[in-house]
Amino acid sequence: MTAQLKTTTEELSDSRVKIDVEVEPAALERALEKAAAGLGRDMRIPGFRKGKVPPQVVLQRVGRDAVLDEAVRSELPRWYEEAIGEARVATVGEPSLDLQELPDKGSPLAFSIEVSVRPKAKLGDYKELEVGRREPEVASEAVDAEIERLRDSSASLENVERPAKTGDFVVLDFVGKVDGEPFEGGEARGYLLELGSNRLVEGFEEQLEGASAGDERTVTVTFPEEYRAEHLAGREATFECAVREVKEKRLPDLDDEFAAEAGGFDSLDELRADIEQRLREREEREIDTEFREAVVDAAVAEATLDVPGELVHAKAHEMWHQTERRLAAQGLDPSQYLQMTGKSEEDLVHDAEPEARKALERESVLAAVVAAEGIEVSDDEVLESLRQATRTDDEKKLRKSLEKAKSEGRDEPLREDIAMRKAVDLMVESTTAISVEQAKARDKLWTPGKEESSEAQELWTPGG
């Protein structure tokens, strides 16, 4: 059961709103009991088994105010999400919360939220537009590069009786030492290494060039200061290496036999035709994406909206936090990512501001189109989106996920995303595609109403 909230929204200046929220006493009592039950699971009280202390006993021992404080801390994020959903605002950046004193029993909890919101756009023309669209082109060099990639993946390694050079593979045993002592991870036997691949510490592979099978060499390297194993960072190490074999990569001949082995084709010409077709289809998908973005940007150019700089900065911060979550999900430490880029968080946020401004402009115009066209999203459309995202056809599980999202107010962002995609579909369907050259020529022409300038004002078009 969700909390019962009452919200009042007040529009402030510079695309900010204030939302006053009241949590009904009954909902507050449910949160209080939930918090007491949680505390009771960890309490030891004579006469009760561990984890079985009743909420009323917890309240008597700990005190109502302390338990209520715990309840509010726990539930406030959910109440915030529900209040934002109730107010139907698209927030940007971090909110400012003002929580009033904890209420007595039977009284509601009051708090207020101040947060930036997406600016409202006044639409100009957004249908029957003319937008540049480039034609798909597949250069023969791109086909050649794909064929070479296939040849490389089908290459064989053959032993050679000569010194190793860049591009060769060596099979070696090695033992690494720092200050004369072996270290963890510094030893291997039968290790296959491509010279020039830069897989190992900088300088390691170069010192094996010119070695032949049966040779022994001492390799000396210095680990980078930012090396992932901190106990080795910045330290010098020596590796005693024994070269067992030198292997040369042999590419297959570029003939019909290769085409048969690489893809089951009767001839090399058939293989080339198949590769060209696949590259063309990929190019067409990229062009479709470009064209959809260009249509939205054309509608943005016709619209009127004000995007304050503070809002752009807040959106850029929001985009960085999304990047942090993606990096963490991939097992990457965001702080290490910052070290790799050589930039601070604020540097990246500043760099992202042009992209953040464009994102706000696009979202604002699309939200206005959704409202103007009365675009709605059915539960079936939400279910289909969940089905694609979760890659499951379990209807019962999908409907349960939808109901949970509804109860927690998390379905609204998903519905808005679907509605905006439908808005783009509508705009694209009514747009006339023209050549990129036509778009460039048209946008350079001076027309009455445009500001005179020493330089022509040129809209971005795909490929322009």
C-alpha cells in the first residue's frame, strides 16, 4: 500500500517549482510500525526471541520520536518520488528538501521540495518540415577492411626459425621480481604474446624483439604510477624470460576457398556482396537515427523556449551521475575513469553542457508535442517496453512489474519516454526528406525576419 500524499505545486522563477507535501497520518503510522518492526529484528529483550520483538515493545523501549525519525529517513525517498509523480513535473538536477518538525500522533508530516524542472516550450512548426537526409554510401575500402578483419580472424600461427619482430607471436616462460623478490601475478609458463599488441607493461614487448626460440632475456620495466595493483605502482621490475617458440601469423589466400570457409559462400564476389549489404543496412540504421534527431532539432529551431544556464549545469551534473552509475554497473570505478581522462568531475560536467542544453531543448519540445497532440500511452505499450527491456515473455511477471512501478510512481517516466518516441514518429512521418546539399543551400539563404549577419546562419543537418 502506498503512502497517501497531498501535494500543492507553486511555480517559481528560472524553471523551478516548490512542491508542498503532506503525508497522511495513517500512512505515517504504517511507516512507524514498519520501522519499529525492522528495529525489533535486531533487538535482544528478555522474554522475546531475537527478531520477534513486537513493534509496540520497540516503541516503548526506544521512544516514538526516535522510531519516527528512522521511519521518515527510510520512507522519505519514496515519498519524494510519489510527490514528484503526483505533481507531474520533469525534474532536473538535485532537489532541495525542507522537512518540518516531526508531528505528534494523529497529525500529518509536512515537507517541501524545491527543484529545477524542464522548461516549457512554445511550439512553432513541428510538422510538414523539410530536413536534410544523407544517402547511404558503402565505400569499397570499408568492404576491404571487413574482409581483412575476417582474414585476420582466420589466420594461422606457424613456427619460424628466425628472430622475432613486431607482429610475430612468441611463446615464453617468465618470472617477475621486484627488489629481487617474486610477486603475485608476475609468473607464467607457455604465455602467448603478440609483439606490438601493448598487452603488457610498456617496454616489455620491445625488449623481446630480435629474440629467437631458445633464447633467454632479462626484461626490465617500470610499472605506471596509476597501475591497478597499487603495491606495484611506480616500481621497477625485472622479468627473466625464456623464449620457447616464435610464431608468424599466416593469413589465408583471398580466394573462393576463403569465402567458403569464412561464410559458406560459393565465391569471393558473393562474400563481398554480402558484406556490402550488411554494411549498407547498418549505415541506413545510423541514418534513420540521425534523421530522427535532425527532425527534432528542426522543431527546436522553430520553437521558443528559455533554458537558464543554471539549469543546463544541473542537467550536465545529472548526466555525469548517470555515467557514474553505468561505470559502476560495468565494474569500473568512476574515480579511476577520471584519472584516465585526466579531468575532474567539474571539467567533465562543463564539457557536457552543450550536450545537456541540446537534451533539455529536445525534451522540452517533445513534451510540448505530446501535450499538443494529446498523445497517450496504454498499459499494453508499457508492457511491451518492459518486455523488450527485460527480454522476457512471462506475462504474469511483466504485469506484476508494471503494477509495482505504478504503486511506486515509477511508471510515469517510462510512459513519458514512450510518448516522446511516439511524438518523434509522428513528426518524422510528416517530414519531407531533402538532400543534405539542398538543406545547406536553403539554410544559408537570407529570408525576411532573420537577423542580418556577416556570416550566414546555418542549421545543423545530418552529414553537414
